[in-house]
Amino acid sequence: MNPPGNAAGAGSKNGVGLWAMILGIVGFIVWPAGVVAIILGILGLRNLNLNRADNKGQTVTGLVLGIFTTIVGFIVSVAIVIALIVGIGATSQDDTGGDAR
């Protein structure tokens, strides 16, 4: 039964904002999910502006988490790559290149 003043099906297209929030949270584990959360968050805001959805909190949360996890994940990934490159470089400098007799 619908609450008074609420037409059947009103606010039923909340999936985009919900998925933006879910993927924003998943972005803490797998940061590329944050990129999808950003896209869905933008689409969710568009749905809010067109009065197709009523879940502004979930949509904004997904967008903010998506941005945060994408930025942090990218920085961590770059730091790991740099650490690996520096580590490989340090290992090759320790090698004398001769026999170890």
C-alpha cells in the first residue's frame, strides 16, 4: 500500500544512485569501481534534476566516495609502481655481474 500523496511507482528509479553508493564503497577494495561510481553518480544527479529519482543522499554519497576512492587508489597504484621500479633498479645495482666464487 502506498503512503498518502505518493503515486504508485513514484521514486522507483533509485537504482542508479544506489549502485553509485555501493560501487563507491566497493572502491575502497577495488579502486576502478570508484570510476563507475562517479559515472553512476553523475547519471543519478541527472535523474534527480529530472525528478526521476528521490535518493539524493545515496547519489551524492556514491559520487563523493567514487571520487575519493579513485583519487586515492590512483595515487597508491602510482606509488606501488614507483616502488617496484626503484626496487628493481636497486637490485640490479647490487649485482656485480661476475661469478660468485
